[in-house]
Amino acid sequence: MKYLSLLGALAVIYLVLVRQSPVAAVHQAVVAADAATLSTGPRAPAPSPGSALKQPIDRTHAALQQVQARNGDGEF
């Protein structure tokens, strides 16, 4: 029985605190603010799903080709 009364007391305290919170003022402040754009320039097109998995492999191949060109004869 004491657990039930404790639960009831916590519920009453919660409801009293919720009713005293300034929800309307915060709601007006959030609604009134306009969201600013994050970028001003054009966005690059999103890569297709197939190329997103292939891009790391392409970068690895490009790095290996640079190393081979720098060292000559394919030596690492």
C-alpha cells in the first residue's frame, strides 16, 4: 500500500510541475525562429548506391597507381 501511495504522490508532483512549466513560451520561441540554410552553394549530386561501395576501392587503386608511377616498374 505504501508503494501505491508513493506512486500516487510522484504522479501528483509530476502533474503539478508539468502544469507550471512554460511550454507555451518555449513553443512560441521555437516556432518563431526560421531555420537558416547551412550552405549557400550548389550541392554535389549524391552518388548512386553502387558507386558508394566502389569509391573506396577506386581510391585504393588510384593510390597504388601513384606509388607505382613514383617508384617505377611496379615496385613498392
